[in-house]
Amino acid sequence: MDDRAPFPAAAGDPDPDAMDPAIWRIAVVAATGSFLSQLDATVVNVSLSSLARDLHASLSGIQWVTSGYLLALALTLPLNGWLVDRIGAKRLYLRCFASFTLSSALCGLAWSANALVAFRVLQGMSGGLLAPMAQMLIARAAGRHMARVASLATLPILLAPLLGPVAAGAILQVASWRWLFLVNLPVGALAIGLAVLFLPDDRGEATPRSLDFLGLALLSPALALFLYGSGHLGRWTGDLALLTSLVLLALFWRNALRRPGTALIDLRLLKGRGFSTSVATMFMLNGVSFAGQMLVPVYLIRQCGIPPARTGWLMAPLGLGMMCAYPLMGALTARFGIRRLAAAGALLALAGTLPFPCLAGHGMTVPVLAASLFVRGAGMSAIGIPSITAGYASVRRQDLPMATTAMNIVQRLGGPTLTTLCATFLGWRLASASTSAAQPTAFVAAFALLCVLQGMLFLAALRLPRFAGPSGVAAADGPARRRGVGA
């Protein structure tokens, strides 16, 4: 039997369309860890002023509570594949979740700003592995049902950034900021117990390999410096960090090419068209998503003069569109295939983005804004699940840890890369505007650039395979399958 990841049927399963309930249990446990990790990335943002006041710190210093967490996520992410191969997915997940829960308790007990930042770094180091671990555990368990399971299991991950500020605001109304972290303790304890019960023991699949220390020393700092530099572009520290990160990434690439099979990430995975196209699509998807979420609020606040609180509510249709469309993606992928659904989603997202240059040039109207954001959100939701399904279908089961690491790294780079591109372009056009009356043209140009990037995402989606065959090989030109993915 071919051992490519998502498609071997479970032993003793007479009906290829039947799904073992254990798959849902594994998916829920895996998604819980990823949800908490993503939630904690945004939950602190609305409490920075309270933290600065209570811990007697400056805002510039206390913002490292957020930045330190995100940089720590990037530092540990490259270790995911090596650790899974060495100790097994279940043991690693339990250790990461236990460490995340313990560091959450330490954050809640922090006595100073420096202590809180240090504990947040520890929390981020363990949380950085939870999101890729969730993807890999679900891919291993779901088999041929990957598209159906992932569309629902990743919904909490999609909701986490939207719920984070809301949950934080509700907690801060009735309790101290410390409960932003202490609330993780009961949830973490419950999730650890469920993980012990429901996650399969995979110690027999662990294949220890030596750690590529040089690759780790190059890639981890490169990712952290890239994220820091992207967020501080225009300052000498940010520019230097970004330049250094690019040099380190180039050196890592060279080192990995010289060590096939033993490198921290095996770049031979990218030679497969299915995996490389999936990775490229996820890079563009993450990039245009974050770039749009940056440009639209800036336009509403700076150009339209809308207060930040109301801007948040005006952005709500974007999340609503995602939530309405996302649960349907598994069934739609099975019915229409990977390429058709992803390309249709990219085209729909482009249609939802095209009105923004007109809004910037002729004046904002709330109904058009809401409809555009809803359509854009629904379209973006139709790209991720097919792309992930195509990527996992194209690799062997034993390559899943490394494939998950590579996919998550490239995906994380997409957001800051395209956001920085759009922000730099907007800043240049605003600086070129001689009068305030000329500023709308700067936003028109920035939204036009976003439309171009959306078009590139559409072209990337068109290169995805039509379906993923029963052996995991992309069926790009074969006859349409009525039974769907992996049928």
C-alpha cells in the first residue's frame, strides 16, 4: 500500500466514506492547543495600557509582552519536525501543552514587566509548536477525510484572532489582567487529560535523527529577525534585522541543499509540484489576508476619520464571511475538487477586493464596505483547506512532520512579507502626496496593489491539482471524480 499521508483507509473500515468517531476526538484535542496558542497571541493587545500602569512600565517596553511571544513562536517552529521524529507526536504535544499551561500560570503571577516578558517568551516557545502539531495530528488521523475534518477542526483557529480582543475586554471588565493568563489553567488541564485519553501512541513511528545544529542556528534567528524587521521597517534597527534575516535565510538554504536527508528541513519536498504549489498558495493566502487586514483599518481611521472602536465593528463582516463559509469547505472540496474550489475562492476574494480602490477614490459607503468584506472573507476561506489537503496528499506519511514544519514556516513568512510590501508602498505614496486632498490617491494605489496580489493568489490556485488521487499523487489532468477527494 502506498504510504502517502492522507489517503490510506483505516484497517477494518469497510466503507471508504465512513469516518471513525475517534478522528473527531483527535481533531478536537489537537485544535484546542492550537486555539489557545493563537488566542494568546492577541488576547494581551487590548490590555497593554493596564499592564503598563500596574507594572510601572512604558508602553514601548510593555509591548514586548506581545512581540516577545510572537518572536518566541518563530524561534521554536523549526524544531517541530525533528522533535516529532525523535520523541513522537503525542509525547511532544503533551509536553508542549503542559509547558504552555505552566508558563500561563507564571504569567498570571508575574511581579514585574521584565518577569512577564520572560514568562511570555517561555509561553511562546511552547505555543509555537502547538499549531503545527495540530495540523500534523489531524492529517495523520483524518486520512482520506482530511478536507472534511480540517474544515471544522481549524475553525477555532480562525476564530481565535477575532475572539482574543473580545474575550480580553470581557475579562478586564470584571477581573484583573492576570486572569487573561490564569484562565488557561482549567482549559489546559482538561485538554491535557483528553490528550492522554484520545491521542494515539505513536512512539513506534518515531525515527530519531541527528539535529542539524547549523540549520537551527541559521533558521530560528532568521525567522525571529524577519518578523521583528518587518514590524519595524523604516527604523535602522528594523532595516538591519530584515537584511540580516535575508542573509541567514540564504545561508540556511545553501546549507540545506548541501545536506539532503539530514537538514533541519528537507528541501527535496519542494521538488514535488503538489507540495510546492500548496506552499506557494498558502504563502500568498496568508500574505494577502494580513495585508488586507492592515490596509482597510488604516484607510478607515486615517482617511475616513472613523474612531478605532467603530472600525473594529466595521471589520466584523470579514470574520462573518469566513465563519459562514469555512464549515462548508470539506464538503465543497470533495464535490468540486481542490483546484476548482481554491481558484473560485481566490476569484471571489478578488471580487470582494476590487471595490476598495473605488471606495478610496469616490468615498466610503458602509453597505458597500460590509458587502465587500463579507465576500472577501468567504472567498479567502475557500482557499486554505484545499491547499492544505493538496500539500499533505503529496508527501509520504513519514515526511509529515517535516512537511508540516516547512508549510508553517513559509505560511508565517507570507503575512509580514506582503504586509510590509503594502505598508511600505502606502507610506511612499502618502509621503509623495503634496496635500491632504491628494491622499486618497495613495489609498487607491495601495488597494490596487492589493488587487494585483489577489490576482497572483488566483494564478497560484490555478496550479493546484484538480484532485488528490487515492495514492496521494495529484491528478491534474485525469477525469473528474464524482466521489471527491481521495475517492
